[in-house]
Amino acid sequence: MKLFYDDKTDLLYIRLDDRKQKLINKKITDEIVLDLGKDDKVVGIEILDASKRINLESLLPVQYEVTKKAG
């Protein structure tokens, strides 16, 4: 499992399966989108406005990456 957080867009992405595969996006709410892979298994979870919904520090000891855009 990998976690990616972009502080500019406040988007958290949780990747559950790293295999290359065709994905289908399924919008659950305005803030949550699931990436579905083979056999409709959840491969990733995208959370918008993540800092308002999740205490990012509580994700520890799981490591997460913070991506900052240049400029």
C-alpha cells in the first residue's frame, strides 16, 4: 500500500495494488473516488479535501509522500 498526498490540492491517494491494470473510476461522493481494477476490486482511493476529513498524522506509522508542484 502506498499513500500520496498533494498539499497544493489537498488530495490524498491510497494505492492498494501496484500492478499495472486498466482502471475504472467510480465516484462515491463528491469527495471520494474509487479506482476499480480487475473483477471490480478496489485498487485505489482518492480523497479530495483530505485534511478536512482525515487527520493525516493518524496515518502513522504508515509512510506517506508529500508531492509539491514546482513554481
